[in-house]
Amino acid sequence: MQRFLIITSNCLLLVLLLIGLPAATRARLGDWQISSFSTGTVLMFWGLGLAAGLNVVAALVFAKGRKGKILCWEWAAIFGALLLAYDGYLRGSLHFDWFTRVLELLRKHM
């Protein structure tokens, strides 16, 4: 039951952060963007950091048994990796130019 609770709560957090948060912070009214880009960025950083921190706390304090602790540490690593990837993308050190080139190559051959 504990594993189910850990997986379900983390999946809900992941969906909320990766789908719900960008949809809520990029509200538009016609051609005008209502919310600012920095608001969404700050909320995403806080959300990913908080999710990783809560998983660390859950692994240290609340998880009972070895499997539950390992699962919490795995989710903390996932959220930490997403935080690092998002930071790298915003700073410009993580590029997706290779992906654009692959898609253009596929479009030429189809």
C-alpha cells in the first residue's frame, strides 16, 4: 500500500508540474500573454525542488522498509534530474538543435 501511495502521489506531482503548471502560467487573451515567463519559470523551479525535497524527507522519515525508501530516493533523483535539465535548457547549455535537424531530415525523406 505504501508503494502505491508513493507512486501515485509522485505521478500526480509530475503531471501537475509538467502539464498543469505550464498550461496555467501561459494564459493568453488573444495575442496578449497575461502571465509573465518569469512567473512560470520560478514556479517550475520551486515545484521541482519541493517535489525532490519532499521525496528526500519521505525517504528519511516516513518510508518504512527498504523498498519504500529506495522508491522515494528514485523519485527524488527523477525530480532532481528534471530540475537540472530545466535549468540547463533555460541557461542555453542544453540544446535540441540535433532533434530539429533529425526532424527536418525525416521530413525531406518522406
